[in-house]
Amino acid sequence: MPVIEISKKDLCNLVGKNMTKEEIEEMLHFTKSTLESDEGDLLKVEAGDANRPDLWTVEGIARVIKGQTGKETGMPDYKVANSNYVVNIEENVAKVRPLTVCAVVKNLKFDEESIKQMIQLQEKLCEGFGLGRKEAALGVYDLDKIKWPITYTAFSPDKLKFVPLEMDKPLTLKEILQKHDKGRQYAHLLKDAAEYPIFIDNAKEVLSMPPIINSNYTGKVTADTKNVFIEVSGFSYNFITPILNIIVCALSDRGGKIEKVTILNGKSKITTPDLSAQSKTIDADYCNSIIGLNLKQAEICNLLKKARFDAKSQGGKITVQYLPYRQDIMDDRDVIEDVAIAYGYSNLAPEETRVTTIGKPSEISEEKRKISELLIGLGMQEIATFTLTNKNNLFKKVNKPEGNIVEVANPISENYACLRDSLVPSMLEFLSANTKKEFPQKVFEMGEVYNIEKECTQTRLSVAITHSKVNFTEIRQILDNIARSRSIPISIGEKKDNSFIEGRTGAIIKDEKEIGIIGEVHPKVLSIWNIEMPCSILEITLEN
Amino acid sequence: MEGLQETIKALSPIEKKIIPFLNSASVGELVEKSKSDKTEVLRALDFLANKGIVNLVYSASKKVVLGTNGEVYLKNGLPERRLLTALSKQNSINLSDASKIGLDDNELKAAIGALKRRAMARLESGKIILEAKEEEVCKKMLEEQLIESLPINFDDLSPEKRYAIDQLKNRKEIIRIDESKDVSFKVTDLGKRLQSQDLSKANYIEQITPQIIKDGSWEKRNFRKYNIISPVPRIFGGRKQPYLSFLEDVREKLVRLGFEEMSGSLVENEFWNFDALFQPQYHVARASASTYYVKNKLKDEKIEKNIIEGVKKQHESSWKYKWDIKNALKLILRPQGTVLSARQLPKAKIPGKYFAIARCYRPDVVDAKHLSEFNQVEGIILDKNLTLKNLFYMLGLFAKEIGGIKDIKFVPHYFPFTEPSVEIHGKHPKLGWIEIGGAGILRREVVKPLIGKDVTVLAWGLGIDRLAMYKLGIDDIRHLFSYNIDFLRGIKNDKKESVN
């Protein structure tokens, strides 16, 4: 989840109340965020709710704190004025990045902190919620430099030049993807496009090439900027609308005046931002039954107001209204959770349940427990090793040709890149780490492997004994003891296996099926692992 | 004279065997002359020293020897030499072509590192570029001189060579430092007096045998006196692996609380892990940064039609996008135990309580705080009329029973599949407030497609590895899967030694 940097002073200003670090930490619970660190005025906050991008901003956090402290409750009131601003979408952009929603915000008084917050909002929302700018890219421009109307269109990569942000000479669109930092970072998003999307104004001044970079002229916001034009581009309103709503509300919280923009797309016409209230009706009894409370409808309404809803009750039903910076509300439960949070989790007294059921361990757990008792009685040390390993351990180091194995497509380390298909390499790895320790060493593991032939996970038992006089008999005695005690009808057949000495290797057979292997490990294998003691190993599948 | 006889009475056969040769110059000579086994001789010397028959002087020595790779490199050249030779021919090599030199990835990395450290090469935009002058290239590197001079006593090493050892030590199997203890001995006056005795006359009973009991010969002979005070070799009994033993306790407690255990495969598909748990197919959590994907192509699971249809409908109506079964069948290594709960829902009894202790995987770099595989304890409780307060009660019970933590608090949280959701924090006596688990009431969007109707399902998961670490008193998470047999045997080392 995104970590955002906020200024304590800025947060307190937005809330309109001085708070200590401890108070802020407590308040952050209402936003599901946690305070990661604080250095003086700088607070690092990890956002907690993947579905509430409005809470990945300091303005959104302040909005919640205002509600929960009673400073300002109910649905916030944002005025959206009409205007004559128009953005024309041309047909050629349909293939590459078809949609945009826009807004104008005036009367801003930017300072260093509010610019930092706006840039952070853009980055975090487009990276996280907008899936690395793929689904949503946000641009903010100096309104006073724009000649209206704006056109959202597409140009071929070599046919247009402009000066990208933080550069001093014009580059072609293609060059921007090759030379500018952001160009290289996001070039893959335009990989297959024949033409690249462009916002351009009536004076043919380029605003930006989404989702890559703004122009250095209109696309640069400084402390002197008073009025801004905002656009969010992408493929689906599900992604771009919430981001537009979140940024205009955030700027409005800092005193900005929101104005509408008309977007013409062929014959269709939309006007954004649309901050009209959404509504949902929940059942008061259902709300109480989920939380385990007995709240009156008026109490539920009050709690909802603290959570920045407007709420009215009528005949057991509660109708809530909320602004579309929230896009997470799908089910009644999404509202009910906000009632519970506003009530306070710490005020909810735990209540005993009497769901009477009969508990039982799985059959394999039970079998493992019994076998483990037996082996410990026989003086064996239980071990636990990793199931993730590598081909080298599974094949080369046990003297076997490379075979089929479950491989991880995106490993972090070559050492942990495959799921093991046998416990034998794990046992050898363990023994090889203990060659300087006291002998005899008698160890066992019951662990999971993935059998790729049968395409299933299996629990297996492996026992390894190593000391100067160990032989086949000793390991066979262990096997026989387990089989006898657990009533597993097994027999031994002759077997050849590259890891073991020929003539001293057996297949463990049950119901005419091979379920394991037993034998003296081949000195060639022992040498590979730097083991200088003779070693006998058995491995047996406990379930199929 | 009587003292001498007492001493003779306590001599074991091997002691008697070596006493005549105690004038030997070394242990080796003593072994040879007495025709005995070296270990036996060493033990006997120990006993003789205890009895004041010899004086022992111990000295430790460290020897640097070639490792298995070192032997190969001695023949074929160190990786950095081979890279340097290749570079000196063409001045720069593309990283992608570097495999042609015949070095594996690790060797190549080590070689580049070694050359960079000496400023003999640099890396730039995917190329290795030669920086060294010709005379530098020809000169033998310190490491090369070192491996050619092995084996060598550690104490005889020059400071430069010690530096070279520090460089090579961390690379795989190039050199090894063998430590050995040497012992020398000198016979005492008492020993000399014993040497003048005819020890073969002293015919004491050693090991008492069935024969001796049966034939009564013990009546005429004396028993050799044992040294019962000196220590004997250690033995180790069977023991449970401490982490597994902790998990076993957890299992037992949950069974006692009425939970039935679930189990499943290590290889899962996205359907049960993400789609059934209401995570849209474009969700960030499905990105490869948090999940291991499986490279292989395996058989597609046959999931019940009505479940697929239910999940598809739910996603499309709630998240408003086109859901595709193809994206749901991609294979992953189980990233969370909740997948087992999802699979249990269609077949769960109502009321019902289920749990799993599941091995899970996450792409994390393995260090003291992270493992790429770990265990999660997860569960569900199904019934009519369950509430958030009931969930809090159960969580409190788990914290106390499993974690031994009494002081807890509940904090709002987000999980894609529960609403309301909660995170449970517990006050640990040493560490203060820590996160011990997450829980919530499963969303109706999860329950309805899988069960077919609306049932209240409390879902919970505990960060069991963390609790295990507290319980076992370890602060490095890797020790849960310790590869150190001494640690598992319960041997406490004064030396700070890795348990891995």
C-alpha cells in the first residue's frame, strides 16, 4: 500500500485543530492508515484501504478526522460552477487512449506544501489506483496560459515536437519516449500505438502527451499558479472519474473554486466533474445484526454523519448520501462498516458465541503426529526445511539428469526458484550443514512436496541416518518399525537410483505401487554435499 | 608402592598398551609404535593426563586449503582472470554475451565485482568495459598468488594474503580454513615409574561378560577400577522440531475449540485465491510483486459451473468489467491460507468451524525478518446471526490461547474479502504493541456465489510465525527452519553461531 508523506502542520491546518502526534496516530485508525515514522513535522503514513484512494491524500484524511472529531460532520459541500470551457475529443485518439474527464479549479493559493501534496496525489493515485498510469493518468496545467478550446487528439510520433517538463528544447514525441526520464519509464504504455495521445490548445500549444509527460510551458504548476485545468485520461470511467473527483475535492478543501468542463466526443457530450450525491439505503436491523449492537435509527444516522455521510431514517430503513470521491460502496456492508468504525471498535464489547461443532485434525495431520511420536521414540531428531529450492539441489546434486519440476516464473532468488519434488535433497542439504557436529545424526522430516507427474501436493516422510557405521539394515529397521506400528503393508523391491548405491537400494511398495525409496546414499552424492560420513536415507509418501 | 598399585588397577587395556611407548616424540609415532587407533590413543592420553602419568600441551593451528571450486580454478584460472583475458582481447563485452566465457551467473557476478574493486573494469549500459592497462592485465593478482601457494598455515600468511583470503572466503568453495587441535605430551615421573613395571601381570576384569558371570571366574580376579568422574561422550535423544511443535500445539488448541482442519495444494490457481475472494482481475494485489507465479503448464482445474457463473456475475455487476475465466486459471504458489477457506465454503457445514495451518509463499528476499515461505493459520466460522462482537470474542480467545497475549485492541483495517474488517493488535511483554492478525466478516459478494445463499461467515488469520518467534525466544525468522542440528538438539552455544 502507498506510503504518503504529510506535514503535521498542514494536516492540523486542514482539520482546523492542533493535534499531538499521539492524537494523530489514534485518528489515523479511522482511515485505516498507520503512522510509519515521524521526523519533526514530516509524517510518513501508510495508507491501509486499497479501495479508498481518497484516503491516500492528506486532504481526504483531514476530511475524515473532521467528521470523527465532530468538527464538521455530514456530507461535505463542494460547489461546482458552470463554465464555457470545452475539450474536443478527436476520433483518432479512440484507438490509443479514448477517454478523458476534466475540470477547472480557480482561486488557488499554492505554497510549497500544497504543491508537494498535489504532486504526491497525482503520483500515488495514478501508480496505485491507476495501475502504473495504464488505467489513469492525471495532468494539471496553468489555466491562464491556455487558449480555449482544448483538443484531445493523436499525433504520429515524428510529426510533433514540444518541450517536455523540466527540459529546455523541443523533442519529437518519439524522442521524448527515448530521452526523457518519464518517457523511458512509461514508454511501454504506448508500445503498440501508431499515434500518441496529445492535449493541445487552440494556439497549437501542446499541454501534454498522456500518460507520459506534461509540457514545460502549460504543464508546470508553481507557487504563482492561481487557476488550473485538470484532466484524467484512460480507458474506463471506473478509473478516471474517481481520480478527478478526489483531486478537485482536495483542491477545494484548500479553498479552490471548482468549475465544469464540457467534453465533446463526436455526438456525445459530457460535463465533468459531476459531484452530485450518490445514495444507498440500508436496513437498520441488518446493520445492528452485523455489528451486534442495538442502536436506535437516530444513533446510526449520527454515526454515519461522523463518517461524512448524510443520513435519514424512515421506517427501519436508513438512506445515506455521499459524494463520488468514494467509489468503494457496493454493498450495504460498506456503509455498515463505517457505522462500526464511527462507533469505535474499542467500544464494541466482545461477545461469546456458542457455535457448537466438533473439532478434528485432518487425517494427514493425525498420521504425521503419530509417526513423529514413533520416530522420536526411536531417538530421531525432527527437522523442518524449505519447500522452495532450486534445480541444482533437486537434480545435479543428487546425481540425476534434469527433469520436470514446478518452477516459479518470477523468482526473487535463484536459490528459491522451484518447488521440491522430493525430500531427499532437503535431507542432504541439512546433513551437509552439520558435518562438523556430533555423530550419529538421525533426523526426519514430514513435509510437503509437489509431484508434477500426478499434479498434486504430497506429504512425505524422509529419515536420514549418518554415522561411521550406518548401513542398509539400520534404515530398513526404522522403516519396518514404522510400517509395523502404523499397519502400513509394505514390501521392498529391488531398485536402481542414481542417488543410491546399486544393490543397496530398494523401492518401498504398497498395494503394488511404488510409494518410496530406501537405501545407502552413493558416495558420489555424499561428496557433492561435502558429507564425509556414510548415510542411509528413506523417503515414503504418506498420502497420494 | 601401594599408590602405584592403585594406579595400575585403574589402567584400561589401551592405557596399558601405550605406556611403554610414551617416550615417542609425537602422537603419530605413538599410534604407530603401539599399533593402536588414533582416536583411542587420544582418549587414553586424556585419561593418563588425569592420572598424572603424562602432561599434555594443546596447540591450535589453522590451515588454509583449496575448496572444490578452488581446485578447478587453480587449473582453469579464477573467474576474474578468465573475464579479464576475454576483455583484454576485445576491450568490452556485452553482459548478455558474457555467458560465452563459460562462467555461470554467480561466477560472472563475482568476477565483475573483483575487477571493479581493482578498477580494472567498469559496467556501463549493459557492457563490461576494460579499464586496466596491459601491464596490469599481465600481472598476477593477489588471489591468484594465494591459491597457488595453498595449503598454507594461517599463521604464516602475509598481511596481503590475509586480505586476499577475506576476499575469497565469501565466495563459493574456493578456499577452506581447516582448524585443527594438536596435542603433544611428556611422560611424568609417575609415568616413568610405571614404565618400569610389568603391566601385563595386572590381570584385572575389564568389561564384565555373560561368560564371567556364568563361569564364576570373577571370584578369583579383581575388577579394573574405572574413572567414573571424568565426562563421557554425549548422546542425543529424539526431539521435536521446536517450530513444528509450536504449530502442533496451535492445531491441538483449535481442535479443542471445535475447529476442523482443512488442507490443500501448494500450487493453486488464481480463481480460488483472488476471484472467489472478490478481487477484480485488474487488482494491484494480483501483480507479480506479491505473488509467485508458476512457469509450468498444468491441467486446468474443473471448477463447478454454477460457482464460475456466480463469481463471474458478481464481479461484473460489482466491479463493472468483463470477467474472464482464462485469467482466473493462472497457477500460483499459495500466497495466503484464505484460499483454503474459499475452497471450503461450498462444502462447509452450517454451523461450522474450520481452520488450516498452511505453508504460503511470497516473493520476499530472505533475511532476518522475511522468508519466502512461511505458515499462516487461517479459519472461518459459519452460522446464522454471528456478529462483529462475536468475531472480537474469538480473536481475543486466539490471542490468549495461541499467543499467550491478554492485552489486545481492535483497529479498523481493509481486506478485499471482508467487510467489516479488523486488525488485531496485542501487547507483548517485551515488544509493546504488535500486529497479530487480521479478520472480518466475509463479504456477501464472496459468500453468495460460493454457498448459494447469505450466511454470516467470520474469517480470521493469524501471523503465526511471529507468535512462534516470541514463544521460542528467537529474533531471526530463519531460525524457525533451522538447519543447525545443535540448535535443534537444544545445545546452547556460548559462541554466537548461526542456526542456519
